[in-house]
Amino acid sequence: MKRVFRGLLFLGVIAGAVVALKNFLDGEGSPGGEAQITFQDGSTRTLSTSDIEGQEFVDLARKLVESGL
């Protein structure tokens, strides 16, 4: 019974690693969607995270959140 459990555990670890690697390589490690910028005058600009500009803002926001600001 222990041998079956170890085998299942090993398969689960391998499957999890494969999914994590696939998500990382596909760029899904970061949340998708959009970045919205609001200016002082109340106007907004929405950038898709699939664009380079939008991804830069998402990366910057993630760094600010991680640093605790």
C-alpha cells in the first residue's frame, strides 16, 4: 500500500511540475487582463497586458506590492 501511495505522490509531483513549467513558459505566471492608469484630471487609459506597455506597468505594480508600498 505504501508503494502505491508513493507512486501516486510521485506522479502528482511530476504533474504539478509540468503544469507549473507550462504556465511559466506560456507567460501565465502573471495575471492576465489589463492595466488601468488614472490621471489627475480624472481621465483613464487602459492597456492590455498582452502589449509591452501594459506588461511593463503590471511588472512595476507587482514589484511595488511585493516591496510593501
